[in-house]
Amino acid sequence: MSKIQKIKGFVDLFPEEAAKFTAMEKAAREVFTRYGFGELRTPILEKTELFQKSIGEDTDVVGKEMFTFPDRKDRSLTMRPEATAGVVRAFIESKTHQPGKISKFFTFGPMFRYERPQKGRQRQFHQLNAEIFGAPEAQADAELILMLRTFLNSLGLTKLVIELNSLGCPDCRPTYKQALIDFYKSKDKDNFCEDCQRRMETNPLRVLDCKVPTCKELVKDAPIITDHLCEECETHFTDVKTILDGAGVDYELNPRLVRGLDYYVRTCFEVASYDIGSQTAVAGGGRYDGLIRNLGGPDCSATGFACGMERLALLLDQMDAERPDFYLAVVDQDAANDAMLFAQQLRDKGLKGDASYSGGSMKSRMRAANKSGAKTCLIMGGDERANKTVTVKYMDDEREQETLDRALYLASL
């Protein structure tokens, strides 16, 4: 009988790896709530139409990468490939928005894209998102970047590079798009990759973001959008930079940094880390004022970011795991019940640790204690059971082990 294996691109996270995701979620909750954000949980399954309208039918994500299937009533459903569309759908459906009201949400969970699995990118992956609705001001964009930096710093990631750009608005971007189209016409179209040849017609800005070396070389002298900003967009961008400068945030201006969809406006940014030597992009975001209206909601400003948790997990490989406080070693089977009850008393005190279920040799139990990484090894045998004591062996220093009354030991914690 053949064994059933996991689906390609879907990964089992055992405790050591899962602990990194738990640490990220814990840090996110602590940092984001400090900035006034509340957690929102949205469904994994959504109507396919949501992503077709939000991401765009001509994108690779919608055209090639989504897990889409009909349900039993032949309705097309999709496993979410990203989080923002679902958050916006929930915001619109709740009908809680009022003029002048600002809403702040964060969410995290699994996303799904059918693409080639590789290190740090699987077909089921995890994202951490933060969104601000109802705030058109530059201060909201700056706050998001400051919050993201604070979150990454809290994980021990400090060698960060923030790339920043402005995408203009519907008033000034058409002029820039035309300048790009004119520039592309001056080049031999056949020298661009097939995707870029298509993008020239559907979304000229996306050509700037192509990773193909020949395309990157062809557009290195292309017009830059910050030379075409209207006065309002220029002021907005200046305010973002002024706040980041005042907060001591290092950033680089990257006029080639774009987003592929028309509803993105003004501020966009990406964050990369050098904490493992080479540059690793871990987050990206920007302002998308048009999306809520495009999905049938109110004309409401929006800005946000997404953070790839698998990428962060790679950077946290060297993160020290939190050590157990104790390992309770049973060396006499008759003491096993007393040991389990004592372990419960230790846990009631807030300590973390493990206990053996049955008796064993001192050698095997000390081997287990060393493997657990516990700070102390607590030993219980026949004498300890009879005398209501516990023998304490300190694993981190040269103090001699000592036998203590169990009640007094608990009282000292």
C-alpha cells in the first residue's frame, strides 16, 4: 500500500519552524496594536471575481497562478492569492465606513499561488498585512513604514534597506505614461521579453519592474516618474520623506519601483534585509486609493503593506529558541505519578518544561535533559517520592545539585 505524501509546494511546519511563525505573529500583535491597528481575519476562500477585479485579469497571478475551482453549485471560487482584496471586501461588506473615519487592520495567514516552489516561496505561503482605510494624508504612509521598521527591528532585523518612490496620481500619471510609451517606441520592441512587449500595451509602468537583464538594460534611461509629479503629489511625497528623515529612517529613492495596477497612487515602498548577507526582499507596500471604489465601495483612501513570512523565517534561522525552564527526570517508576503532578504545579507557576512519563536510568534521563536544553534538571526517584523532595541539577553553571523540599521549592519560584 503506497503512502500518501503532501502536495508539491505545501510544507509541514514542525515545532522548531512553526515557532518562528508564532514569534512573528506575537511580535506583530504587540507592535501593530501599539499603533492602533486591530486584527481582522478573513476567509481563505473568496469568489474568483474578487481577485479578477482587484488584481486584474491580465496579470500572471490571475491568469496563471490562482487555485480556482467550481463549487457544487458551479460557482467559481479561489483560494486567496493575497490578503488585501479580502480585507477590502470585508470592509465594504461591513458598511461601517463613515466620512472622516479611519480604520486600521492587520491580518496574517496562508495564501496560495500555483508557481514553481523554491526556497522561501511555496504554493502555500504566509503573509502578514497591514492596511489603513480613510486616510489620504502622507502621514499615514509614513506611519506604515515606521511601524514596519519597528516590527522588523523587534525580530532582530536591523540591516534594512527601504526603497521609496511615488507613482503620482490620475492627474499626473497619464503624462508620464505617454512619456514612457514614446520612449519604448524609440527602442526595437523585439529586444524586449514577451511579457514586456505585452505590458507596453496593457501597463507601461510594469516594464520598468521587469527582472530580465536585457529589459533592465533597455529601460535604464527611461523617463522617471518623479519628474512628472503634479504639485499635490510632490507635496505628499515630500511630507513622507520629511517624516522618515525626522525619525532617522534610512531609505533610498528608486524611481524604477512601481506597482502593476492603476489603482496604486503616490507612495510605494519595498523593504529588504541584509541580515543574511545578500539582499532579501521581505515586504512591500503602497497607497491604493482606487481599489475600494473599484470593488463597489465608497470613494475611500487606502494604504498598506504585505510582508512575506517565509522570507522572514529564513532570516530568523539563527534566532535562539526559548529554552525550557525544566526537565523532570523520573528514575523510579513508582515516582512517575508524583512527578507528573509536580510538573503540573511547576506549569501552574508559569514555568515551561517537560517530564518523562516513566522511570529510566539516570544516564538516559540526563541525556534527555541535555537534549531538551532545559535550564534545570529536576530528578525524582524513590527517595524523593518518599520524602516529598526533588533533586535539582543546574545545567548552566557549576553549582552542585541539591535536594530540596518540593513545597519550599515551589514557594521560592
